[in-house]
Amino acid sequence: MRVGFIGCGNMAKALISGMISSKVISSDSIIASDSYKEGLEKAKKELKINTTLDNKEIVREADIIFLAIKPQFYNSVIEEIAPIIAEEKEKNREIIIVTLAPGHTLEKLEKEFKIPVKIIRTMPNTPAMVGEGMTALCKNNLITENELEYVSSLLKGCGKVEVVSEYMINSVIAVSGSSPAYVFIMIEAMADAAVIHGMPRDKAYIFAAQALLGSAKMLLETGMHPGQLKDMVCSPGGTTIEAVRSLEKTGFRSSIIEAMNDCVEKAKKM
């Protein structure tokens, strides 16, 4: 099956790179479009994919189309490509649309296309750029299990994939889609503190980032409760429990929860 991308920004390039490197699809089976000609040419050179400036060509060429554009452009792009999808349906070509945007529910998308269309809604995150992404998927009732499994296999080239009920998507945005930003703020703050105490900044970033990477791996591989893992580090009367006391005093846990609540509410309004 040929895969198309309408939009070829950072997220699209991350997904394409993951698909190619995991060998679930070859570069010559991928075609991408974008309004930014220079960026598209760069993607063509780096990823060895086919490119076009015409979104309609993507529909005519690809069996699976990723809408890798910003949410505010969905309406205009759907309006542009829906008639071509209808033409292809008359030729007995069924095209699968894969979305990457918050705010566009399956019901809303079906209304925007105005014709029956196979749709898979996804929510990836930027660690897909290094093969450690987390992507959630849900589908409309026209998608078969085999089709869902195939799209899942494409995305697994960029990290982990979970099929969820659509009502969970806004929670996914907060806990996974947006959360790399929270983590980067934490790494930056940890590094700043290390610099205050004399550590060179380049080393501070390495120590902070590796601590988070290793901690996440411990949780995933041991299956232990995060509270148990925290307690393993907190020796009685030691330095770690003193740091934890300070974090609790300044509302660290609460600030994360409130940030995620705000993220969910914003997603609901989009």
C-alpha cells in the first residue's frame, strides 16, 4: 500500500523516518505534499521519498493518507480533497484517512468529509523523532481490524502504539501528546540547579536527561508502582527524601495535575 502525507513538517518527517527505518514500508512507497517548498525539497533529499505540491495528487496516489497539518487547516484541506476521494470511491478505491490533530473528533471529521470515509484518529508525540514515540489510535466503524492493524504497524516504527476508545483522546493529549514539553521544562530546571552548584551545563543536561530516561525505563520494565520506585531511592533521613519534602511543599505534584487539567480543557474546546 502507498502512504501519503499532506503536510511534511517535523512530526510527519519523524513518522516517515520511523516507518522507513523499521522497514515496514519503503521510501519509494511514500509521497508527501506541503505548501513550504524548501522544506519539502529537504525532506525529499533526506528521506528519499516522492513529493508534490498538489494535495490532490496525494489522494490519487496513496491508499493511506496522513493529515499532518495544523488543526486550523483541516477544514480547508478536507474541502479540497473530499471531491477527489469521492471520485476514487467511484473507481472502487477505498482510501484510509489518518488524522493527527486534537479537536477533530471522528464524528466531526465524518461531517466535514460529507461522504462515507474510512478514518483513523491518532495522537502521536514528538519523541517519535527518535523512535520512542507514544501514539494512541481510535477508528470509525468503516475501518476493518486488518486496516487498523496495518496502520498500527506503520506507527510502531516510531515507538509504542495503543488502541483506545475515543473518549480517552483528550487525556492522551495531556499525558502523552503535550507532556514532552513538561519533561523538557523539568530537565532544564534540573540542569539549572546543577549549574548553580558548579556543574558545566552540557554535563548537567546529560545527567538530568539520562536520569529521566532511566527512571522511565525502570517503570516500564519492572511494572512496579511509581510510588514503590520512589521509596527505593528515599533512604531514611537522606538527601532524596529531603528533596521530595521540598517538592511536596511547593506543590510539584499538584502543579502537574493542574497543568494536565488545563491541557484537557483546551483540547475539548478546539
